[in-house]
Amino acid sequence: MAEAAMGGNLEHARGRGEGSDVSTISAAEPAGVGLRFEVDGEIATVTLDRPDKRNAQTFAMWSALARIGETLPEQVRVVVVKGEGPSFSAGIDLRMFTPEGVPGQESFASAATLGDTEFEQRIAEAQKGFLWLRRPEIVSIAAVQGHAIGAGFQLALACDLRVVADDVKFCMKEPALGLVPDLTGTKPLADIVGVPRAIEMCLTARTVGAAEAVRLGLAEIAVPTSELAQAVQDLAAALLATDRAAAAATKRLLQAAPGRTLEEQAAAERVEQVARIRALFGAS
Ligand code: ACO
């Protein structure tokens, strides 16, 4: 499915070791998949690159995202996800709702004729493009300016952290279109803002701006648009200053904390700390 959605034409030049190597990912057709991927040392940057279409997302883009996750060079510790142009992403490419769909890709009209299992498998393939951003070994940062609608909001929510420009406009539009948010966004949204606020936000499809996003914890910081790139760079540098193994172990603990009792979490802390201290002091 992934290769088919890519038109079978993914060229992926991997990183070539340590230092400031640069990797690129591109697809020759149809007109690329609208993504750029670069690796510079321990920082990888994924750029949604269809600014003329406000970075509208397609199955091919989600497949390419999944492939980036599968082939992420081992040295990468921070992944920045950003959008070219005035908007982070205006969500799903609305052509997917038309009978013709996006050229070379399956439309919803044809997908609707599939059996439940096969159809859910298609959605699972799309979700793969988002899920890898939560891996403990990396910290993902969404740099969000302008509109982040539907799939755009969900991509930002798929990241661990969100740095936003003061013109950001988050909107979960799926219910207004007769759909549910299904690109892994409902859990982080409910976890961050709480179920009542998430219901209100999704079912009214209202827009959430920068000040409210910071207040609700949907964004770590809001800055003027001209300072967005620098703010992300500063955050990445601060994250990279922390020991790699300690960062991954701490992220593992924090991610699991909401699903555990205090006693379970205390036990998990002990396990991680024993491993850390043994690693630091050389005993095994
Ligand atoms: N899918 C396909 N094309 C899009 C999309 C989209 N989601 N969003 C914008 N575009 C295209 C427009 O058709 C237009 O193309 P054109 O220049 O060929 O006419 C171009 O991008 C620029 O769009 P404008 O509307 O002119 O840009 P503007 O900055 O004024 O508005 C906005 C941006 C508010 C994001 C508007 O484009 C919009 O409402 N888009 C649709 C949003 C949407 O409903 N997304 C689906 C959410 S649900 C989900 O993701 C599952």
C-alpha cells in the first residue's frame, strides 16, 4: 500500500553517518508527494511542501511520512515537523472527497466499497505516518503557523511538543464534514485539554488561536511568526543538551504515567533508574 500510494517511486537517500550529513527524500511522481525531509546531525526536519495548496495532505503524503519514520537515521534525536508557506496544513486534500479523488490515489468513494477489515487497514496505513512521532528515542516538535485544520491539527497533535506562531488557527473540522478525527489526534487532544473541552472543540469545529492554545497546553509557546524557526531551533538545542539515554528513559516513564497507578509508576522509575545508574557507573 505504502509503495503503491507513493506511485512506487520513492527515492530515499539515507544519511551517511555522523556530523552534519543531509538526507533527502523525494518522489518523482505524481509531482512528488509534497514533502521534504532533511537530516542535519541529530535533528531531522519534515516539511509539508505544498504551500500553494496550503499543504493539503494525501494518502501518498501519509505513506511517505510512515516511510520516513521507518527509515529514520539512528542518530536523529529531534524531529521537527513544519509547513511551507502561510499555513502549517489545511488538512486532508479535499479532492479525496470527490469521486475522481487525487490522481493515482484511492478516493474515499472507492475505499468505501472495501470490506471493513481492508478499509480499516487502509486507515491504519495512514495512521502509521503519525504514530512514529511518539517514539521514546526522539522528541518531535511541530512548528505551526497559520491554519492547522483537521489532518493538519492532528499532525501537530502527533508531535510531542508544539511551538506556534501567534497567527496559528487550530480547528478539528472532521465532525463538521460528517467524519471523525482518525489520524491519531483524539487521544492527545483529550489527554491535553480534557474530554469536555475536546468535545466542545471538535463538535463545534471552532478555531483555537495562539493564546488559548498556550493556555490549554496545546502549545508550549507562542511567538511572532518571524521568530518561529528560531524558537524551534532553541528548543531543539535545549533538548539535545540532555543525555540521550536519560532523555529516552524519562520520556518512556512520562508517556506511560497516565495509564499507571502511583505504585506501578514508582516501580517503573526504579527499573529505569537501576539501568541508568548501572550505565553511568559501569557496573552490570
Ligand atoms: N484540499 C485541497 N486544496 C486546498 C485545501 C484542501 N484541504 N485547502 C486549501 N486548498 C487550496 C485551495 O483550493 C486553493 O487552491 P487554488 O489556488 O488552486 O484555488 C489554495 O489551496 C489556496 O487556498 P485559499 O482558500 O485561497 O487560501 P486561504 O489562505 O485564503 O485559506 C484555508 C486557507 C482557510 C485553509 C482554506 O483554504 C480552507 O478552508 N481550506 C479547506 C480546509 C478544510 O476543510 N480541510 C479539511 C479538514 S478535515 C480533514 O482534514 C480530515
